[in-house]
Amino acid sequence: MRKTPRIGIMGGTFDPVHFGHLVTAEEALVQFNLDKVVFMPTGRPVRKTHRHVSSAEDRYLMTVIATASNPDFEVSRLEIDRPGDTYTVDTMLQLREIYGPRSELFFISGADAVREILTWKDAGRFAELCTFIAATRPGFDADLDSLEPVQGAVAPHLEAMEVPALAISSSDIRSRVSGRRPVRYLLPEAVAAYIEKNGLYREPVV
Ligand code: NAP
């Protein structure tokens, strides 16, 4: 690895992980010249009280299965093994220790998260620790100007990246599984098999 490693951190619930996430990570790897992308399934998401979230272990295993064939992708247990609610700033501080003070960290997540970032725990400190790569779905206004209020507060650490494959969404997949509709070609076959084998998402989506 370079003296100044450039590490992408793909933060998300991954319930379940799908091709949109994988394409996003690959795109970020190339566009931002990263050494690798570390998928970071959230442990106990702080804002997911309105719906059932699959166990951390299920979400972790699905992410491992989905990324296994890509040598540039890793999956971390940092957040799922850390007790208590998951705050991204804590993760960034841990990663800074692991990769050293010269490392450059790039937090990759959905653009929706950017709009909430100022309400996150220690948002200012988080912004100092990494660049935020906001992945947008088609139709989402990817223009950085539209994120201006956020950009102003956390500049210069915000980048937008449009990813057409993000038309795929975890919530749509959960609703398809519960409605017995096909999910083939939306996520890796082995992940679909894991969902089927473990009976995930069978209950109707609320
Ligand atoms: P979410 O509400 O599940 O997702 C928001 C949107 O972004 C959804 O459309 C989602 O699509 C998409 N998305 C999520 N992760 C993505 C990724 N890595 N790449 C591309 N699109 C992605 O958000 P979340 O997953 O709970 O949270 C996102 C990240 O922000 C997590 O790492 C979480 O820990 C962090 N976060 C931190 C705090 C805090 O520190 N206080 C608070 C909230 C969130 P899919 O549903 O298809 O994934």
C-alpha cells in the first residue's frame, strides 16, 4: 500500500447488499484512485427505529458473500462488534488509528445521508476526518450546488457521484421478497440464496 493510503469506507445498513452498492464501490475505487474499499455494515443503526432491521450477523454475512470475489473489497466487523448505537465518527477515529495519521479516508454512502450529516454525532469532527462521497440515484439532483448548505458547513470534504445502478434499492428488494416477486439480477445470486435459505424479508414490509 502507498505511504499515504487512500481508503474508501462504504457505510450502510446493507439490508440487503445489492448490485447498486457494488457498482458504487467499484466506481469510487476508480474515480478516487483508492487502494481498497472497506464495506462497513452498521451495527445498531441509530435512526432505524421505524422498521425491523435484519441481524448484524446476517447483514455482515451477505456483504461478505457479495464482495468475496473482488480483491479490492473488504468487509469490516468494526461497527457490528462495537457495543451500543453506531456513530460514524467513532468508526472514523478507529480507522485513523488502524491506517495511521497519513491515511486519507473516504466515506461513501447514499446522498440522502449527506442531508442529515449535520445532525450526526460530532459532525464537525467527522468532516475533518474524511471526504464524504455522496452516491446519488438517477433523478436525484447530483449538482453539488443543491447540497450547498451542507457543502458550506463541511467544505471541502464533499463529493457527489452519480451511479445509475443505484436505481436498485434495498427497500424494493425487501418488498419484492415479501411479495414473492423476482429479485434475480438485482443482487448476487449467492446473496439471494442466503435470503431464501434464512427466510429473510418474508414478512410484509411495513
Ligand atoms: P439508509 O437510510 O439506510 O440509506 C439512505 C439511502 O442511501 C438509501 O436510499 C440507501 O439505499 C442509500 N445508501 C445507503 N448506504 C449506501 C451506500 N453505501 N452506497 C450507496 N447508497 C447507499 O442509510 P443508512 O444505511 O442507515 O446510513 C448510511 C450510513 O450513514 C451508515 O454508515 C450509517 O452508520 C451512517 N449514519 C451515521 C449516523 C451518525 O453517525 N449519527 C446517522 C445516520 C447514518 P439502500 O437502502 O438501497 O442501501
